[in-house]
Amino acid sequence: MHSPKAVGRQAATRKYDIITALGTYALARGKHDHRLVLRLLTLITARYNWQRDELAVGQREIARMWSVDERTVKREMAKLRGMGWLVIKRQGARGRVSEYSMNFERMLEDSREDWAKVGPDYNQRMQGDPAPTQGAEVVPLPVRGVVPTPVSGNGSTWDLARAILHQEDAANYGSWFHALKSGERVGGRLTLVAPSRFHAAYVQSHFTVRLLNVCQTVDEGITQVFVTE
């Protein structure tokens, strides 16, 4: 696949190719994807540092740029993290904004089916991989089990949080998080329902801080996450 690294002599071409891939991907989908990708492209062109692979901009500035409120910014950024397109490098704290990197490999992989729509020259350049050596043997990696990729569903707090956990903590997601279901929300307290008493007790004792941090990136009104059977 065409290298997503926008550095060196071909940097300008790679940047335009990435932007083209994202735009074509968005235009092949519904209005919500149109808007989400347009917002991401605006951040990339306005504030992304290609050399350092760094996006460091506050929610207030993003809200102003997107003409939305900060709550919408939190949810949209959470969606992008859940898709694996944004990766948090450093969590914001004490007046310091969060820093993100761009997972262009994932963006290009997700948009691959749309490359041919741009034209055969673009598609060939983006594919970019040399033909496999004749007779080379491909040995698949063993798979012990498949955990379904979470679906954002109706965009609820737990739907978005699960998608982020799947991208950023895949091991614990497969073992502990994917089986949790959203329970009632009372004030700032979100209840998650586990499939067994042991499961609930283990998650409650080991992961509640992690779950609370992720849920708060989606909805800052959450002040407590409680796990029950």
C-alpha cells in the first residue's frame, strides 16, 4: 500500500493522496460520515503537524472551527478514536490540551475500496505494493477467537466508549469489556452490566478508573462508573 508517511521528497504528493482518499471515502457514504470526515480534514489542514505527527488543539478552538459546541467536539473526537483514525498521545490535564496522532494506515485501509473511483493512476499509486514473489508461501497467523468489532449504534455514551476501548486496549476489551452492557444512567452515575458476578467484581476492582476516563472523554457529565451483575 502507498506509504502514509508524508515526509521527504514525495511529502506533498502523499498529503494530497491522503486527503483525496478521505474525501472520496466520505462522499461514498451518508451525511453523518460526510460531516465527520470534513471536520477531520479541517483539523488536518489547519492544525496538524505532519513532521511530528501531532494534533494539539483545544476543544474550544475546535468547536469554534467546526461551528459547534464543545460537547459535540467531545463526541466527534470520540467517534474518530473509536474508528481508530485518531490515537491519543497525551491526555490533556491542568490546562494542557490533549495531543493526538493520526493513524493514516487505518484511514487508508478503510478507504481502499474507494480508490479506484479516483482513477486507475491513483489506484495503482496507492496500492503501491510490489507483486509477491512467485512461489512464496504465506503462513497465516493463528487466531484463537474472534471478538466482534463494536458498532457505534445510536451513538450512546457506552457505544462510543466501547469503540475507543476496542481500538486502544484490545487485549482487555476482548477479555473484559466487550461483554459489558449499558445499564441505567442516574445523574452522573453510569451502570454497566456484566454477564457474571465474578466478571463484575473483577472489572469493578481493576478497571473502573480506566472505564471512567474513557466514558468522560465522551460525556464529561459522568462522574462514576459502577459495574454490576
